[in-house]
Amino acid sequence: MAEDLVNIRLSLYANQVAERLVGTGYFDFTTTAAKFALAYALKNHFNEIKPMEYEISDTGGSNYNVGSFDSDGQLALLLKSLYPETTTPYLYARALMVFGLTKLGKRIDQEGLQSISSLL
């Protein structure tokens, strides 16, 4: 059985997108932007991503303890509900965050940064 993460390291590109989102003033922290990206991936690309198969290109981004994203354990419970086969919800969370930030970054590059509500 695979071990779950105790730290979540974003890819370099995903980290850059999170920092761009923080720079706009929409988010106070990159962790908040990354959680938004996870929600964006779930809402808009749920059938497109398989977190257990998603390969992250690099580990050049910031590194966070899972408690920075899920201090009360609710994120892990959500992901276990959505993906009942998982025993590694934080591996899934990392994949969804990187995937979501990558999608958001490409969308911002193509359309420019609009309101956060337009991304929902």
C-alpha cells in the first residue's frame, strides 16, 4: 500500500500560477490559491483527471505540510468521498492542485485574468 504525503510540493509552473493569483490580490496565500485550484479542477475537470494516474512534471515549487491545506481533515474526507478507492488523499490533493493550477495558468495566458467568479 502506498504511503500518503505529509508534505505537498507543487510543480514549479503550478507554484508560479499560484503566486500570480496571490499577486492579483484575489488570494492572500499560495496555499489558498492552490486549494481554489483543487476546487476548480473538481468542478470543471472532474472527468478529465484521474488523480491516481496524474504525473507531476517536477517538484520545483514550494513545499507545504499537509496541515497548511487541511488542518481539520475535511479535505481528506472530501477526497475519500469522491474517490472511495484512495488510501492516499493527499497524493490526490497534490495532483488536483497541480492540475487545477496548470489549467488556470493556461486559461489566464489565453484569456487574461478575469474575475475569480468567471473561473467558476
